[in-house]
Amino acid sequence: MVVWLTWLAPAPPPVDEQVAAADTTEQVTGQEFVEQGDPEVGSVQELAVDDSTFVPGQGAEVRTIEIENNLYRAVLSTQGGTFSSFELKEYEIAGTERNVQLVDSTKGGALGLLFTSPGSRNYDSRAFVFETDTQQESITVGDAPVTVSFKADVGSGEINLSYTFKPDSYEIDLNIDQPGAASFSTREGYELVWNGGVPFSELDHETAAQHTGAFARSGGEVEDVLLNSDPYDERSLRGEIDWVAVKNKYFTVVMMPQQPTRGAELIGERFGEVSEAYGRHDYLASLLMPAAGPETDAYTLYMGPMVYGNLNDYDLDLYNMVDFGWDFFEVITRPLARFVFIPAFTYLGQFMPYGWVIIVLAFLIKLVLYPLTKTSFKSMAKMRELQPRMEVIKEKYADDPQKQQQAMMKMYKETGVNPLGGCLPMLLQYPVIIALWQFLPQAIELRQQGFLWAQDLSAPDVILSLPFSIPMYGDAVAGFTLLMGISMVFQMKLSMTNQNNAQAKIFTYVFPVMIFLIFNRLASGLNLYYLCYNVLTAAQQKVINKQIHDNPEEMAPKKKEAPASKPGRKKDKNRGAITGKRQPRR
């Protein structure tokens, strides 16, 4: 079926010439960034306006200022008074030696003010050339914060932008002052927009795209625009907005207003398929602000990694941008991640490599769940003891399913065996497993962390590259996935001891093969955890099986004793009368 469907698959759609022109080889790989100023990819020429009154600094020389602290290297341009680059020093684009970039350089600047003039024309501050009183081309943030200011005369008013950079922090303060705003802007106010999203930083764009989007918090709920299915999506929010953000799998840019808002706009658009060479995602997040008054509008920007501790400090549910599965599971998986896995990774990561942290975590989880595991195995052992009696009942009532079911239930009641006793304890373990399945591939702590032959625990640990691609499997063999599949076979064979069911024996091999195919392209840290989990489960099962063998009387189902008769209600064998009851006189 796989070969047939692959052979009959439709040809890929033709590449749109404009999209192809907009995405050079460097851009679409997510590892190179188009030089700013290219008029074909959303440069400043595209943003130009035709009203000389509203084009401050036209013809002025464009300057850039580099601001650097221990965590990042930012570049501000007088063209728009905005970020033209923002590189994170501690993180590299997967497969390269270049730092992660948060600014989409195809947009002519990331941050901008959009407003409508009294003449009903729309303007973007990124089309303006600002002035700055900073003469330095490079500034290093030392022990004290550094402020860089920009000014543009617009009509008879001004737009003043002031950025404050802090030492050893991903937080940046932005103040916007617009004296005389009534001369160039309507009473509807303005928009503070981040345009372009955060470029991909991982090799597997298809997986990274599933965790990329635009977000906002409104009314205590986090809203999002994702492009997992539709190529275009947008969402308009009205009223008070706590923050808006764009993110890729591991990194984010958040804008938090310190004054009331009118709403927010989230827009996402996909060009081509992310699995194709020309595919990319484009996002926009904007805050709708009231008309500027005499007071300065203040914003807090967070531009950095999706580290739980950093985001949680704001107490605004910023970490809720991380997807933990369907709402039904998220009620369980998110608290487990926040209060168990993240603290464990944070604490243990101080003393050992993260590969060992995963192994220790697997051991601790198996230790905590051991009582449930033992109960489950003991219940399955009792069910095996009842297997001969069950076969007899099936043969006896082969033509009467109702009597067969009644006989089965009577047997369970007499022996005190619960047919679900082996399933329920296992089901209670699944929330933990599902939570880890959601958490580990998105844990930035694992990114760029190697273990044994795996160079990056957040990516597949390729040990063999194939000259062809297998549907659903990929074009490479992952080491931990291979070992996990083998360990699952041995673990399931142990659980099928004395099992005569042919279907169950087939399942012993089919299920590991399915897992092997599905998990091959997932993070090696996740596969390492399941490998350790399977090995520890097999060890536990070996111990419990030995206990069952050494103590068969404890594990065998026992027939329940009949309840004792109540005193005073014993029947007289000779007369059938009930003793203890007053008899009538003869």
C-alpha cells in the first residue's frame, strides 16, 4: 500500500515565481538570512510613502548601532528606529556555527508603528529615517543599563523611540512618546507591530513549524494563530491585551504593554509547504493602542529562549505558548511538566549532563510507579491462572454468549479477581508518559546537549543515513529508536510469559515495529527516556515474576468464603424451622 500510494501521489504544485524570488536558498534553509535592503523581499523601499510631509529624514544617511551584552548581540537601524538583527550568543542554528536569529531580515525591520493620518493615509514608521544622539557604532552593556533613543519629526509632531538594554537579561524596555500626535495621527490610535515572526532555527522545519505561531493573552486565556492545517489564519481580539508574541519551537519575542489597549491582531501565512525547499511561515503580531496622549507609552520586550524560569517570572502565563497536547490531556500534562519535570531538570541539570538527567528521571518515575506496576503484574498473573477455567467456560457455552458472560462474572466473583486489575494501574501511568512525550521534544534544556553518540538530544540521533526516504520513517536510522524497539520486544516477551494467545504473540512484534517507525524522527532525548523506561520495566517484571514463581500461593486466585450466617437465624435440620424464634404452643 505504501509503494502504491507513493507511486500514485500527485506531482508537487509548481513553485510560485514571486515566492521563489522572495526566498533565496539561504532564507528557505533557515540557516542564512537575506541581506536587508533587497527591494524584492519587503525592504524599506517597499514601505516608502509619497507624502513629503510624512517622510522625515528623506535622503539622510542610514546608520546602525550594535548593542551587546553577555546574552545577545542586537543591531538597531536609524531606518525605522527598529531592530534589523537580534542574535542570541548562547544558542546556535542547528547544524551550523551561527547564532540563532530572532529578526526576519526580509521585512525591512521587525518592530514598527502603524498609524493613519488625518488625510486617511496609512503609514509605517519603518519607512522613516530617524535621528539619534548616540554617536557610537558599538555599545557594550556593562553593569548598568544602556538607553538608545531615536527621534523622527512627523508633520508638526514627533515620534520618539527609546530602548533600554539591561545587563545579563533578555528583557528590553521600550518607551514611545508622540508629542503633537494629533497632527499626524487620527484618534483611532496606532499599532505596535512585530512583523515577520521568528525564523526557523532547527534542521527539521516540518516538526519545528508545528510549534511555531503568533500568540496573545486576552481575558486570562492564551489565543493563537497556527498554520498546521490552513495556509492562512488570522484572529482579531478586542479589549485588554496582556501581551502578544511570536515564537518558533524554542525562541520567542514578547511585547507586554504597561497601559490599556484596544485589542490585538494575529496573522499567519504559509508560502508553500514547509517540507519543500521553498516553504516558509510568516507571522505578524500587533497591539492596537489608543491615541497617544501627553504621557509616554511603556512596553516590556522579552527576546530570548523559551526557558520556563524566565517566562514564569512575569506571571502572565507566557509558558502557555508551549503546546502540551489536546485540552483533555493538557489538564494533566501541563501541571506535570510545570511542577515535576521542569523542577527536576533544573535541579539535576546542575550536577550532571542532561542525558543522565533523563536516565535518573526514568528511574525515579519507575520507582514512584512501582506499586501500581506490581499490582498490575500480580493481577495479570492471577488471570493467567484462570486461563484454563476460562477456556472450559468458552467451550461449554460456545453457543450462548450471555450464559458465557454470566459464568465468567461468577468465576471472577468467586476467585476475587478483577479482569481490569491489570489495565487500570497501567492506565494511571499513561498521563506521566504522555506528559513526557509532549515535554521532552520541546524542552530547550535538551537543545544542543549531547549524550553518547547523540549530538543533540532535541533532534534525532542519526547513526546511518539512507540514500532514499521511507514513508513515515524518513531517510536515516536513529540509534536510540532502534535500541528502544529492541528493548520493547524483550519487555513484551517477558509480559507474555505462559501466554498461549497467538494474537498476543504477534502483537509482541507488531507494536514495537510501529513504535520504531513513528519515533524514528522524534527527539533522541525522548527515545532515550523510553529506552531506559523499557529496560527498567523489564527489570521490574523480572523481579515480580520471580516473586510469583517463589510464592505461587500468594499470586493464585483464591475462592471467596461464603459469608457467615447471622446468629439467631440458624435453621433446624429436622424441622426446617428457624431457631431462635419463639415457637407457638401445641
